[in-house]
Amino acid sequence: MFLVTTAVFPPDKSQKVAEKYIEAAAKELPPSLKRLQVLVNSKTEEGIKVLAIFEADDASIKDGIIEITKRCVQFNAIQGFRFEIETMLPRQFRH
């Protein structure tokens, strides 16, 4: 299962977000949670948008959500920063 975090913040807060991200990313993720990709789009009406895609073991999805939430709430002191976490399933084809 995948966990997709969407964060949005004003462009003038980029420096503070970058500093906090470096601090948060320095802490290792638990073995059941793997960061697959971080994508950034700076041309949105809402400001800068960051998508982070994680893969979590199905049995550990709750722990994965808790871990990601702990990391994201560290940014809440930055004015205008907001985030959401969504669970997503991989699309599987059968031929």
C-alpha cells in the first residue's frame, strides 16, 4: 500500500520548510516504511506543493501513517503550511 503526503506552503516560507525538511529527513524511517519519491511543483495557485510517496507494508499501514504524521506536524509552526496524508492502493491488472 502507498501513503501519499501532499504539503502546500507559501513560497516565502521555502527557506524555513527546507531547513525543517533537512532536520526531519535526517531521521531514518522504520524498516516497514520506504520513501519512494518526493515531487515538487512551484506553479500552483496555493503556493509550493510537495508530494511525498511512501510504500508501507500492509500490516504496518497504521504505524506508517503515525510516523509520517509525526514528521509532518513538525512543520505546523510555519505559517501557511498544511498537509494531508492519503492511502492509495496499487493498480493491478489481470490479463
